[in-house]
Amino acid sequence: MAAGDAAQHGRTRRTALVLIAAAIFGLAHAYQGITGTILIALLGAVFCLLYIETGSLLVPILLHILVDLRFAFLPAPPPPSAAAYARGVIAMIPTMKMLQRKNPN
């Protein structure tokens, strides 16, 4: 297998793993309804990417705790639209790229 083929296979495998993890995370929150499930699945993808990029479960666990604490102590705002949530996820891409440069695999 050529180096380019191996790299593409790695990216494809990583994408599949992130999608599977996100789906499972979203389904674990299905009690929040379809919109909540989809939004939480997107958050699960972010958590999974954070784990992959940092190599540590501590980062996504702490972020999950902060999200949970926010809902425990502050009133919940109306849920964001899927487009607004997607813009927030897209805004995190430069940070993810920076983490990837600091932690090459």
C-alpha cells in the first residue's frame, strides 16, 4: 500500500470512528428529543476529536463536566438552531488544527 493510500485509509478510519462515537453519544441523550439528540451528537463528535487530538480523555471529560455544571446552575436558554450550533462547531476548527500541530500523531 502506498503512503498516500495508508494516509487516506487512516483518515477514513478516523472519520468513521468519530461518526460512530458521535452517534452513540447522541443516542445516549435521546431523551432530549430529536433536536437534542442531533446537537448532542455534534458535541460528541467535538469531544471525540478533542480526545484524538490531545490523546487525553481528561479534556473531553472536563468539558462535559463544565457543560453539565452550566445546566445545573444556570437557567437553560432556548435551544440553539442547528445552524447556530454548526457555526459554533465550525468556529472550533482553528483550535483543533492548532492542537493537531502541537500533538502530531
